[in-house]
Amino acid sequence: MSNIPPRQVILLKAGELFHKRGYAAVSIEDVIDASGVAKSTFHQNYSSKSKLGQAWLERLSKQMKHVNEGFLENPGDRDRRLRKYFFSIRGWLENSGFRSCQFANTAACVIAEEDEELFHIIDQYKRAQRQFFIDLVGTLVSQEDAQRIGTAVFLLFSGAMTEAQNLKATWPMDDALAMAEKLCGVNRG
């Protein structure tokens, strides 16, 4: 990683640690050790763990926005749209050791009043994710039903992600998908 700027090395290593252990369980010292940078280098790039956490979640948010926009640009066959999205995330869950939504995991350990900026990023991501499901469901149902059903699918998806992590199993994603398809009138063929 010698060609990568220290700021990016720190962010990459912190992201790995935050994902694996959870935001609250990782100290600045853990990030410094994993990054192989001096303490002064860390503090030149990030003034606090919160600022590092913000950069990490902003990067994740941009990545997911790109994924979701790409998906909406080419959603594929009507009866397979939800399945395609749920299965791609299900595969990611399995490959990541069932570490679920990093935004939800971080929100669970952050006190909003003590870290308003970090919580704001989480809130904005969750709002964008809900809107993604409203937009996706809007390709399957009438526009008058898209808001309500899209929100329901978002809640099914979010709950399934949490339970998949808790149970280290994919069946919550499968069951949430089945219900989402039913709500949207999708032929499960």
C-alpha cells in the first residue's frame, strides 16, 4: 500500500476493522496499528475517531448510491427485479461473514446527541435506501402504491438484514423477498 496516500490507507484499514468488529469496538490505536502509520500521521488526516467514522460512512454511502443507481438504470426482467437485488445482497452477506448493514450496526452504538454529524450521515443513508426501494417498487406497482409498498419492502429488507446477521443465516432474506414479491404482485414462477 506504499503508493496509496496515508489518508486512504487509514480509511481502508479502519473500514475493514469497523466492518469486522463494529464501530464501537475499534479504537484509534487499533486503526493506527492496522494502518502501519504513526500516531501523528493519523491525527494529521483525521482529528478524531468520529471524523474517521464520517469519512468511512460517506464512502460507503457513495458506493451504495452507485450500486443502487446502476441497478435502477438496468433493473432487468419485471418478475426478477426484487430477486436480483435481494440475491446480490444475500451473496454479499454470506461473503462478509453475515456482517449486515454497517449503517445500522453503527447507529446501534452511537448516541445521536453526542455525535450528530455521524448520525446525520446514517440518517441520510437510510432515507436514500428507503427512496431506492420506493423507486424500485415504483417499476412494479402503480405510482399511487409505490410509496407505501416501497416503504414496506424497505422495512422487510432492513429487518431481514438484521436477522440474517443475528442468526448467521440467509432464510430471513429469502422470506423477506417472498413477501416483498407478494406485495408487489410479482410472479415467483
